[in-house]
Amino acid sequence: MLTQIQDIIRSAGQQMRSADKIQSETKTSYRDIVTLYDVQIQDYLKEQLLKLAPKADFIGEESKDNKSSSEQCFIVDPIDGTANFLYGLCKSACSIAYAEHGEVLLGCIYDPYLDELFYAEKGKGSYCNGKPLRSLQGRLDQGITIFGTNPYHADTTEQTFALAKLCYKNTMDLRHFGAASVDFCYVAAGRAILFFEGGLSPWDFAAGRLIAAEQGLLCKTWEGKELNLFTRNSVVCGNAEAVAQWFELLEQTKQGAE
């Protein structure tokens, strides 16, 4: 199935790259937008993926009737980084995860602008364009930290930026790319040492978490728990030492708020 999914996601990515005259509509707020290409690409992905597993449920960002199935399902983000896509920032990706009994077995994330296909199969490592990934070890000052702003939910804004300031003082530098699926891949590939965001939906993290986990990286909620595949989660992802240091910084933000 992995080979077929790779072919499907590359085709979806090329649809993204060839997009022209992109226009958007708002969903829940002015920050939460959708384009015609999000819908068209998701429709394409649903049609093609369900040919591989006809009985599987399909969970997609642009779907209104998502089912939380623990038996067999695809979890899909047709365009992760829709705002980037709309404004031509060329930092968006397509993400596909395949899960059985609540466990992700396959994950693929494709950045069509760099032609980078990140993928993992549970227990078999993670790769980019056929080459094994290698993540960073050590504390935050051994690499760059990536953070997401959780733009659709203002409840984590103050803590997010307090954490960003503390991380800035303890890491080599900060980056914000606006596409969480890519952020997981960059940590798995050693381009960053840690990624955190106050809230992500299943389609934002399902594939990326597997790709990171296959590098031995930790992916936890801000409460230190395992991520629930079928709900919204806060996320921190990195090697054990960097994540432990990040939780110390998180505690400082809580003390500062008291």
C-alpha cells in the first residue's frame, strides 16, 4: 500500500503546485480558510485511497462527516498550510496517514515545492525521497526550534508566545513555517531539534507523528500524555533530552502566570 499512497500523494501535490488564481473562503474565522483546491484535492484523495481499502473510514480536514474509527481509516490533510498556499509562500504539504485499530501504520507527507516526500512505515524507519532520516540529539541549543501559533484557537496564544520567548533564549533560533506536517518532518530529518504547538487536529499530526516516532523521537501533549489520534491535541516533539528541557520551560510559563 505504501507505494500506491506515494503515487497518489505525488499526484495530489502536483495539483497543488499547478494551482492558479487561488481564492479563499472563511470557515470558522478570518484565519480559518479553505480554497477550492483544498476541496478538489481532498475529493481526489478520498476517491483514490478508498480504492486501496474500500471499507476504511476517511477523516479529512474538509469533511463534514468525519468518523472516528478505530478499525481502519485514512487521515488526510489535502493542503496543510492553506494560508501559505493562498499567498504563494511555497511552504505547504499534503499529508496522508493510514491507521488500523487506532494505530498509524503508514504516513506520507509531500512538499511539492521542494519535491520532498517524507514517509514511514511502522517499524521500518522514516525516509525522505528514499534516504533514511537522521534526527538531532541533545538539548535545545543544539539546533533550531520550530513553533506553531495555533491560530484558530486563541486560548493558547499567551502561553505559546511566552514559551517562544523562553525557547529563543535557550535554542539556536526559532522558526515558524505554518504547516505542522512539515514541522514534524523537519525535526525527524534533523533540520530542527524540537517542534511545539498548542493545538493540532488529527490530520495535522497523524502522519508526522509516525515519521518522527520512527526516529525514536517523543511526541507528547503539553500535559505529558500520549496523543489521541482522534481528537485535537497540544503537541511537543523532539528527542528525550530536548523535550525534558522544554517541559521545564513550560513550567516556568505556568509559574509566571500565577
